[in-house]
Amino acid sequence: ANTFGKDGKVTLLPNQDGFEGYLGQRMGFSQLDVEQIGEMYGCKDKVTPLVQNKELSQQLAHEAEVQHAPFTKQDCICSAHKTDQTPKCATPANGYCCDPESG
């Protein structure tokens, strides 16, 4: 990703090929993101803290998990979940499967 890179340079690189589309969280800006964006655009006022809606955040996280990864440990099979955007193996070790018993 190079959105915030200087002169269009890349700011985030995955350690393994195939993970480019999965870097970062997708729930919105962090407080630090908001502050840095404000600084970048010369906002003089202090940035108001983001409202945290835990229930909505959990619902969105669940929806993102369902769309992008197998949902249970039993579904974590390498061959069944290969797409152009996912690694060859969707496993708990590489973050593509949730573990409902761990949480």
C-alpha cells in the first residue's frame, strides 16, 4: 500500500507473497491514523476521539471474517479455500481461520 507513502513509495509490504490484500485492519481509522491525517492536512484543532461502538465493530469483524476466510477450524483446508487473493493454504497459523474455542 502506498496511500500514505512519500513520493508514491510503498509503506506496507507483507513478509510472504500473496498477502497484499490482507494487510492492516479494515474496521476504520485508528486514533493515531486520525491524528496523523489531521497533521498532514494542517488541522490546527485537536482531533476529537473516535466513538467506539464495540457491538458494531464486532459485527463488522464477523462479517469480514465470513467473507474472507473459513469460519471454523474444521473449514481450514488448504485446497478448498484457494483463490487468487488468498495464500495457497488458509490455516489458523497464517490468520485465515478463526478459532471459536479460543475466544
